[in-house]
Amino acid sequence: MTALDQVTDINRRHYTASVQAGRSAVADLLPGALGALVSAAAFTALGLRPRLAEFR
């Protein structure tokens, strides 16, 4: 049982470290991804505006 507890502790530490690394990687990319999303929405709206004006 002691050996199983040791393996479980090793796996738990590795999992915790991996989750923290993943969250920090996502947090670093989030502002850029948000900016790209807003830019794409703005360019889409600007591109559709002349097409929609034809139906007025």
C-alpha cells in the first residue's frame, strides 16, 4: 500500500504541475486571441455593410 501511495503522489504532483503550466500558457495567449476575435468581427461587419446596403 505504501508503494501505491508513493506512485499516486508522484502522479498527483505531475498532474498539478501540468495543469498549472497549461493554465499559464493559455493565460499568455488569451489577450492575443481576444484581439484576433474582435478584429475578425469588426472586419466582417465592415465587409458586410456594403452588401447589406444594397437591400435598402
